[in-house]
Amino acid sequence: MNLKYDRSITFPKGFRANGIASGIKQNGLPDLGIIVSDSIANTAAVFTQNKFQAAPILVSKDNLAGPAPKSRGIIVNSGCANALTGKAGIKSAQRVVAEVAKHLRISKKEVLTASTGVIGRQLPTDVIIESIPALVSGLDNESDGVFSQSIMTTDKFPKQVAVEVPISKNKSFRIGATAKGAGMIHPNMATMLCFITTDADIEHKQLQTLLRRAVGASFNTITVDGDTSTNDSVFLMANGLSGTKLRTLGELKIFESTLKTVLRELATMIVRDGEGATRFVRLIVEAAATYDEAVKVGRAIGVSPLVKTAIFGGDPNWGRVLSAVGNCEARFNPAKVELRIGSYSVFKKNEPQKVDLSVIEHLFSQKEIEMTIRLNAGRESAQVFTCDLSYDYVKINGEYTT
Amino acid sequence: MNLKYDRSITFPKGFRANGIASGIKQNGLPDLGIIVSDSIANTAAVFTQNKFQAAPILVSKDNLAGPAPKSRGIIVNSGCANALTGKAGIKSAQRVVAEVAKHLRISKKEVLTASTGVIGRQLPTDVIIESIPALVSGLDNESDGVFSQSIMTTDKFPKQVAVEVPISKNKSFRIGATAKGAGMIHPNMATMLCFITTDADIEHKQLQTLLRRAVGASFNTITVDGDTSTNDSVFLMANGLSGTKLRTLGELKIFESTLKTVLRELATMIVRDGEGATRFVRLIVEAAATYDEAVKVGRAIGVSPLVKTAIFGGDPNWGRVLSAVGNCEARFNPAKVELRIGSYSVFKKNEPQKVDLSVIEHLFSQKEIEMTIRLNAGRESAQVFTCDLSYDYVKINGEYTT
């Protein structure tokens, strides 16, 4: 698959975007972005499982309610999450949506919204409203880059990917996507936003199912659901403007696997850009009783501060990895668990293995570390990606609002 | 209750202890400790829920098996956890126990053991065996202080407490206890050890029940079970040498409430000495549907790296606290949740409250921070104690084994 990393949401036909610095952020960086489809697009979305849902999520859910959710545009801001802001927060999100609809001359039911930033502060609505004319007038089909920047918070780089996939001689479709993440990844509240566009023609029912599956196989292995921010949102707009109808099971399979690849790319970028991250860790959990339990084991390791700090320090303290596994509620017999660091088995059949500690130390000093946990409890496997916990993570998060 | 902080396990009658630097630790600090009762003591114990249990736990469980567990002594080392060490690890623990029994001229079934330190390394048994004669010959009833030091790992101070409680005119009993903790507290694997002695005369059945309840009301609110290290152990020896028999419900209630107070004191000290901790946080969860759910909510906040780093930075980012609550599986209606920082309500009835941010900033800059989460979902309350996550936590844990 020929992934393009310099393009995202405006690569598919009939999508335009823009991003500007409206002044929500004090530092003058882009903080307001918009995506618009030239025609109405079938739309799927996945939102946070957090019991406190931010105002933009409530407003978007409202607009997507019903059997055939559609949209024309999405307005997004960074710098303020508009979460835990009560009725005033909902009014603010509605006002921004209405203003965008007015300038695009579409129904306000066709505009979705998302926010990311500090929780518990009211949205500076006036600042945003003032900037909407400029934001809309700058819409074009090459501004995906600045959109990707406008959604960043503590992200160090914009995350984007696009791809064109041929279906037959004269038929192809495109997918473009961008995301923001950072945060500590697995943990509780690093807001993740992702916007996906496609010019494929796909029916509603399929679209939501495909998105849910692809999110399960990508963002949920670094963590989204269950343990999510007040604002996490993933949107997928399909406007059909390529003329490529995907109806057969085979065609839909191609779309699904492409979507999974695209979202996995973004998920990996999010981990690499984890707040303060200095090392990327690939956790392979093998032979679990179920896929969910394999992911659970990987996440138990990935969320452990003791494991994460050991990795930051390049400290081959593998006992902490197994101790994290031992605390996990997945089903396995500890006497059958094997732990490999790279290709070296360090613990197997209830016995520590003879290994050259300097080899393990060397593996732990790399930028990319791979560990395999073989549970020998079944046939399912999963990969979970995580990063280390560094001084910079503490610094970034100790000084976030102030 | 007149708690004494300069005494611990040898304050009750008929208990002797000692602690020495045997050479397990490279830095010359005490690393080997022993507790001995002059007569056989009814013994209760609570161990880690981790699926990987360290060798000393397996050996101690074996010795405590049966309907009437008793013991005469406990040998403890720091500097090496003897966990994930396979059959060799079990043999090492058995050899140390046997050697102690030989020098004390008691049965090896009467000796318990515990270890704390790095996981996955074999116990330096020869070093320990060589030191046992000196350890035993130095036993006396005033060496509780050096015992408390001998069990420390990254602890900055020894944790001990003792108390004498009158039951009637001429009857009283004493309880002494010491613990080691540090680690990040709530998280996964900071080993916690606690040793409690009493000269009260209590029957087996009661003893185990009382210990389990007291641990539930103390260490489990800072975290032990479910989320525990390979080595966590709490031992309670009751030798009856005060001559005070506790048999009536009223007498047992007095013992239980004393034990809870003692263990809560130690639990609080453990949090204050959390690795790198600079602030102590008291989380009061009110009006939960059940006590367990109240604890769950407190722990969800206490384990959140985003909350912990905000507290370290003195950053009044209260949205992160509610976001952690929102991710928790306890039952509540988010629209009914109230959050107070100190006595200031910051969020109530789904609305952020008007508060002077500088007041909240001031509260967050204190060494002790109190937050109350009122769920309005029932009648149960719980307190959970936690600490912040600082640069030093990362430093301590990034450099632990090396």
C-alpha cells in the first residue's frame, strides 16, 4: 500500500480544509480548523466512553442522531476542550456550529464539531466567531497540512496519512486522515481526535461498522475506549465523489483493511509523539484466550509507571513487566508464561532464563524496544504500542494550564 | 489513643528483633532483619493478589497452611525480592528459613519469611547465611528501630508505630507495627511489607478476620490488593504474653479499632514517603453506592498520571480529576457529581462553579491537598490517600536496578 505522509483529509476528491490562528492559544499557533465536503457525506463517528462528555461531543451526537447520519463540515478548535463547562459550554458549541453553517450556507445540522485543550474553561466564542469568515474563505483542497497543525496541543508534529487504492481498472478510492494525540497514551485523559475523509461511496450501515472495527484494531490498542478523555472523537466522512461504489463484501473488505492500515499508522505516530516520549515500545501478546485479553495484558504493561520509567532509564528491569502481567485480570497460568525481550527469552516455564544481561541492557538502550509475552492460554494475539515515561512528561503535565 | 512513633514490633511483651547490614545491598545499609517471639504466636497473614508470587510468599504460605497457623519468627531481607526466580528461588528461601530455625532451635515450620527489592535476581543466600549468627545473637527487645531500617528500599524514613491499650483495671495489650512502602503507591508494583506484633491473646479465627478487615480499611485505600507487587505481605503475630485474653465481642472490637488506627498510620506514612512525593493528597469520596465503589473512584483519581503531575506542578487543573472520575466504572450520574477542592465547590450539578482561581492555585500549592468527590449515588464514603508524581519518581525508577 502506497501511503503518502504529506497529505491527509483533502487528498480524497471533493474535500477542502483550512486552519488558522484565531487567538484561542496565547502562543499564536494555529488553533482553529475546518473540513468541508463539496457534497453531503455519509458520516460515522466514535466518541469517548468517559461519563463526562464534552459539549462539542454532545452537539455532534445530536446532529448525527437518526438512522442515516450525514454531514458537510467539521469545525475543530485546540486550546480549550469546552468540557465540564455546563449549559454555557453547549451554547458556545452550538453558536460556533451555527456560525459555520451560516457562512457555508448549509444547515447547522450538517456541521459537526470537536475541541481539545484545557478542561473546565469556557470556550472563547467571540474570538472563534470573528475568525470564521477568514477560516471559510481560505478553504481549499491543499490545506490539509495547516488543518493538521490547528488541532495540535502538546503534539510535537502533525500526524497525517493518505492513500489511493484501485478497486478495478477504472475504479479507485482515496482515504485521507489526520489525528492529534500526545498525552501519555494509554492513560486516562490524553485527548485524541481523528478526522478521516474518503471519496468512496459507502452506505451508512457499513460505514459505522467499518469505523468501529478499524478503531478497535488501531487506536484501542494504544488506548481510547474505557480509559478516555472527555473529548476523544473519531469522525469518518464518505462523500462518494470518486464515483466508486463499494457494495460487495470483497470491495468493503478492501476498504476496511485500508482504513485499518491508515488508522494504525496514525496510532503509531501518536505513540511516537507521546508527551516526553524517548522510546517506542512494541508489546506483542501471544497465545491469549481472547483478543481482548491479549490487549488487556499489553495495556497493563503499557500503563505501568514502573515499567515506563524503567524503559526511560534504559534499565532492563524485566521483573516489572511480568509483575504488571501478574496483576492483570486476563486468564493464564503464570507457570506457562514466557517473556522475550527482542528475541531473547528471559523467563519461561516458571524459571528465569540464562541471558547475557549486557545484551538485554543493549536492547533496552535502543529507541525501539520489542517485548513478547506468550501466555500459552489460547490462540489469540495482539500488539500494543506504548512509550516511556520521562522527566519531560512530568514537566509537560505539571505546567499544562498555567 | 496514645500512639508512640519511636517504637514498633518489640514494644509488645515477649518480642525481640534485630537488623544488620549483611551485604545484600551494595551501599552498606541494613538489609537483613528478624523478629522473634519468646513463645509460639498465633499468626495471620495477607499476601499479594499478583499471579506471580515471590518465593518467600510461597514458603511462608506453606508454613502457615492448616487450621491453626502459628509462628515463632520472621526473617526478612531487602535488596532482592527473590521473585520470578523459579525453583532455585524457593530453595534459597527454604535454606534461609532452615538456617534461622537452626540458630533459634525451633522448627523450620515456625519461621516465616519476606523479601523486597529487585525482581528476577537470585537471592545471595551465602551472604545471608553467613550473617544469621550475628543477626540472632543481637536479638533484643529494643532493636525495633534497626529492624524497621533493614526492610527499607527506596523509603526515605522508617515507618513505625506502637500503642498500649487498657481493657480493664489491670488488663491491657500492646500492638507494635512497622512497614516499608515507597513506590508510587497506588500503582502496580511498589512492594509493601508490614509486620505487626501484639501480646494480646486472640484465637486464630478472629485474628485472620481482624487483620483482613484492618488491611481493607488502611493499606487497601492507598492500594495493595488487586494491583500489587509480587512480594506484598502483611504479617500479624499474637503471642498472648500480656496475659490479656480478648474473647468478647467488645474486647475484640477494641483490638480491631486499635489495629485499624495503627495500620492507617503506617498507610499514611507510606503515602507521605511515596517515591519522589512532594505533596500528600487526601481524596474523600462521599455518597457512593457502595464502599468499594467509593474506593474505586478515589483510586481512579489517585492513579492518574495526569492528575498526579498536575498536583506536582501545583496546577489547579481540576478538569483532570473529574475526567478520571468519568472513566471509572463506579455507578453515578455525572450530572449529580460535585467536586470540592478544600472547602471550595468547583463543579456541581453539571456546572462549573464561580471560584477565585487564585484561591484554588493557593490550595494546590500546599504540601497537603484535600479534594472531595460527592457522587450523590448512595450512602457510602471512603478516603483514599495518594501523592504527586515528580521528576524524582522518574529518576528513582529509571535507575532502580542499575
